[in-house]
Amino acid sequence: MSIGIVFDADGRDDADVMLRNAEVAMYAAKRRPGPYAVFEEAMHREAVERLELKADLRRAVEDGELSVVYQPIVDLQFGEVVGLEAIPRWERPGRGPVEPGEVMALAGRMGLIERLGRDLLREACAETAGLLGLASCVPPFTLTLTLSAGHVASPQFTGEVRAALAASGLPAENLALTLQGTALLDDVELHVGRLTELRELGCALGQGHHLFPEMTAAEVADLLREAAADRQSLAWSANVLGDLA
């Protein structure tokens, strides 16, 4: 439970203003350690900025204003570029570029992650297929996309990947999909199903910053099940230790 506290020492604020400020403080408490937060004027400014950021991102996603940039993946042993990592780029008008991680996290909270991930997948596949055609590259040159577990859980996801590959002409073996987010461990069996479908398409799989190009879907699934079991064990241990404290 999070609690927002507001003081009106001089008695000038009306009830509506105090309730608004208490709510702002409550949401600030949710983002901070500890069960409560005392309202400060800076919290209101931050709340307004967050609302503006959300409105700008929603407009940018709906209008297709985000672009894709690429980070080379280099084989350090041979000094060769063996792939590209596709990263969403948002140049916020009047504010400059926003960190990709912040864009993805905010899109997830706003329910925009499926639309953003779908656009990223489609554009990155098309551009990489064009690059492969120009450079006459062959596997193992790989396009790596990091997608949220929430997007991958969508029933339409495998179809979206299949459609992006078909439209672009990018071979499935040139695409690696890494999944990110703790939601991956919340419903392991659902994601195991998705991983199996993707592996059957020929895509490489990964989790977080780890890519498992040679592993089967079943082997990756075993890793996820072990991670979920470890997390449950840690949670159980924390609860037991808390009860003993």
C-alpha cells in the first residue's frame, strides 16, 4: 500500500487541490522505497511532465514518428560485423532523443508495446533484407530484436513475425528475437509455446542480453522454467525470512 501525505499549514488550499496533491504524492510513493511520500511542488511538475511525455509518445507511435537505428554486433575474434541490433529511436520534438529503454518501458505501461514492437519488427526486417541483398551477406549475419515479453504473449505475435519475414524476404535464420521483462517468468508455459512456434519458423531465440542461436525451443524453455523456479524460491525465502525477522 502507498500513501500520499499533504500539509496545508496556512489553510489556503481547498479540498480539491489537497486531494489532487495527495494523489500525486501517492503515485510518487509507488515509485520510491517506503510506504508513503509527502507532497512537494516538484512532484506536481514531474506529474505534468510525465503526462506530456505520454501524450507525445502516443502521438509519435500513432503517427509513425519513431525510427529504427542499428548497433553493429562484432565478432571480436575476427573483427567482423556479424549482425545488427535494431533499436527504436524517438526524437521528441523540442526535447531531443529519448533513451530506447525508457521508450519501451513507457510504451509497455501505456499499452502501446504491441504496436511499437510490430512497427519495429516490420521496418527492421525490411531494411536488413535490403542490406543483405546489397552486401550479398549470408548466415550467420543476424538481425537481433529485443521485444517485451508482454508483446510476445500476444496471440498474434507469431503471425506478425511470419508476415514481416514474408513481406521483407528476410530469411528466418537471419532473425534473432530476444525477450525481455519479468513477465516472461510469470507465465512460462505460454511463452514456451511462443518460443516453440518461433523456433519452428527458424528464428534464433534469446532472453535478456543472452542469445541462444543453437539451442532448441525446448532447451530455452528449460532455462526459463529453472529461472521461474529460482525466482519462486527466492520469493519464498524472502517471505520466510520476513516472518522470522
